[in-house]
Amino acid sequence: MKNIIIISEDIVTVNIVGQILSPFYNTVFFKTTTVALNHIYESPSDLLIIDLSAGPEQFGKLLKDNIKDEPLFLQLPILAIIKRGTEIPLGDDIPLDDFIWRQDVEDELLIRVKLSILRSQRIVEINPLTRLPGNISICRELQARLAGDEIFAFAHADLDYFKPFNDKYGFGRGDDIIKATGRIILNVVKSRQPQNSFVGHIGGDDFVYIADPALVEVISAEIIAAFDGFIPIMYEPEDRRSGFIMSVDRQGIACSFPLLTISIGITDSGTRNFLHYGEVIEAASQMKSVAKKQDGSIYCLDQRRNGATDGG
């Protein structure tokens, strides 16, 4: 089911919207914008519905302050409920994608919701599993920061032994691992650096994040701790107790594999003279490869300077 967040202070509206949408969508209701936006960090959603029938001014500034320059929210369609006869807020203060008159909610809400979600899926480039920005958004974000001469750290996170896990436990549980990893990374990054950070999903079990160089090591250590604390519960008790699983390698040979770990490679635009986003991605990927050669979950920080070709 698609996930929809609804913000409304009106109990009548809440009841009507709930009756219409709950049979078809996972719906979560909030009275305040602040709590709703925090929830979106915890559980990325497919649509945000805002009840503006009491007037747009109560939500406008807060929405603009939170959504401006935030890739996760920029890719979230927003549908407003507006009282007929009031001015439609189509300016920059409330970045709406569509609206519906309050008087028409019972007749038109379901089709408007379906159209809003379908339209966003065609237009917006996001990973369908985690709802995080995908490759196009990642490259665009990196190039914009390079063009603005920003100093930032870029990290590439990858899961170890994921294929054997998928082979044994199936793609359903593998998808659960991917979604949980995305939530862990997003929550840690945004809790440590709410503004001017970025989290993306390259695809499969590969994630990236951008943070302040002064925070990236703390962030990476917290991601590792959260991941390592979560992973054992995804295994059957026997495998969890033994600390490994039996599966097959890429040549089809049966062998044992450790429990899932996470490897993170980090580079820093303050120490490397990057001109193109591809160079940033390549540098972080190289450090991730260094991390994957070591046992357990670990991050490796790029110590190379301009002109260097290798390092750890």
C-alpha cells in the first residue's frame, strides 16, 4: 500500500478523509506540520495532504522553511484541501502540486489522490523501494555543490554478503533489509545534520549521503552501530546463534557467509579538487572498496590529497 500523511486540525475532516482513503492506503494523521515532517523522515511517504480550509497562513511559512532545498521533501507531492471562496495559495510559500475544494472532498478526494501519486511517479526520479532520491538526483546534487564551491563530505555505503542473504531468505526479506537500511541512514544523517544534508539510494544495497566533513565520521559510526544492532533480528535463531549462514557463492559453490555488515567509503571536497560529480562518486567508491576488504562493519575516510592516486 502507498503511504499518505494527512495534516488537519479539524476532526470532521480527519474522519471523512480517513473513511475515504483508509481502505486503499496506509494513512497517518497529524495535527501539526512539525510532527508530520519528522514522521516523513522516519517513514518516507508517497503523498502529503494538508487541510488548509482554516486558512493557509498557519502552514505556509513552516512548510517553506522545511521543504526548501530538502531533496526528500522536494520529491513529495502535496495536495491541499481548501475552503471554496478563499484564495488559492499558489505562491512560493506553500509549494502545492494540486488542491481540492473542501466541499468536494467526499466526491473527488480518492481520484485526486490517485492522480497525484501517479503524476509524481512519472515526473519524479526516486527509488521506488525506499522513496529516496535516485541516481539522477544524486548526480545533480553533487554537481550543484561543486558548482557552488561547497565543502562537503560524500559517503558511499554498501552492504556486505547481501546476495547470499537474498539467496537463502528470499527477495522479500532482502527488500526489508534495504528499506530498513535506508531509514537508518536517513534518520541518523538528519538527526545529526537537519539542514544542508542529503541521502540518496543508488539502487540495490548501495546508498550515499552528503554531510558536513566535521560530522561525517560521527554520522558514519552511528549508522554502523544502528545497522549492526538491527541486522541479527533479520536472521532465523539458528543462523543468528551460529553467526553465519550456508548459501552459495557466485560460482554456485556452497559455503558459509558471515552475517550482513555495512562498508562505507568517504571522501571530502575540502581535500580533493573535484571538478565533476563522477570524480566524487569514484573516490568514495574506491574507499568503499578498501572498507570491504576488512572484516565487520567499518567506514574508511579518504586521506588522499590533490594529485594522489591511492591511499586509505
